[in-house]
Amino acid sequence: MLFGGLVVLAGLLMLLDNLNIIRFHDLWRYWPLVVVILGVSKILEARSPSAYVWGGMAVLAGSLILLDNLEIVSFSFDLIWPLLIIAFGISVLLRQLDRKKCVAGVATTGNPDVSAWVVFSGVKRKVDSQDFKGGDVVAVFGGVNIDLRNAAIAGDRAVLDLNLLFGGVDIRVPETWNVVMKGVAIFGAFEDKTTHPKPDPNVKTPELVITGAAMFAGVNAKN
């Protein structure tokens, strides 16, 4: 609804400018308000600490650009990239805390079943453990393929933490698992393309919780 409303507003302003009712060029200086509004909406709907970080960073960046357009302060777009990297780093740190909350009460081993650091490369992991606990993946300009179709979760859930920068992760899971996406994406996506099993009170449904942060990156889960 927010995006649709912004498109309608932009079209309306262009129409009024063509009719010489208002000067759209003067109003164009206020376009950073869109970034501020998106940041505020992100904060209001936040369900995790890292979502507050991204929302707050959007509000900060939009406000600085707006003040620069109004010639109140001087702001360079060269500062945007460092701000995004800082936000990504803080998000990774906060996601680790969130992951610890997710695995509270779940027995975990010292070495996770999936652990990968990928930089300018790609890896494939095929897991057939019958006591899958989860793991962590960090990918920078890289891709990771994780095949869990022959794995099993002995407990209630497993937690997979993914932190990506210009990378991608593809995950294949069994049809009996329920996938829960809790990741935060900025110019990216966490997509759950699995067919969720029908709830049955007599059958325990294993849960795979996918957390993390993806900037200019994507995560796909399929079964």
C-alpha cells in the first residue's frame, strides 16, 4: 500500500506540473522523504533488533540527503556506502544474539553441521545427519548450495544463520520440514518457496529457522 501510494503521488505531482499548477522541480528536492518514510515503516513493523538498525539507517540517510537538498547541511553520497556497510556489520552482530535466543533450550554441538565462509567463490554442502542442529554461513561475492533433503532434525528445531554480502544461498529441505524465515534483507530477499506440511497434532513437524542478513544478496528455500 505504501509503495502504491507513492507511485500515485509521483504521478499526480507530474500531472500537476504538466498542467502548470505546481512546479514539480521544486518539490523534487523533497524526494528523500520517501526514504525516511520507508525507514519509519521498517521500524514500526520491526520484529528483530537488526530491523531497527536498517530502519534507523534509512531514516538517517534520508534526513541527511534532504537537509543537503535544502542546503542546510552538506552531505556527500560517498558516505552512503560506509553507512550501509556499518549497518550490515551491526546487523550481523545483532543477528548472532537473535540466533542464540532461537536455539535456547535446544541441544547443540560445538561444531555446527553446516559451516562455511565463502569469498569470491562457491561451495556445495550435502548434509545427511539425522541430528541436524543448524549452522552458519558467511558469503561475500560468493554462492552456497545446501542440500538437506536427506537430513533429519531430532529436536524441535534447527537454526541456520546466513550473513551475505553480494552473494546467494540456495537451500533444499525435506517436504516434512516447516521453514521459518527471520532474515533481514536490504536490496535482497529471503524467499520461502517451500510447500509447508499440513499441521497434524499427532505428528511432530521439524522446524528450520533461517536467520541472518542479506545485502545485495538472496536466499531461496525449496523442497
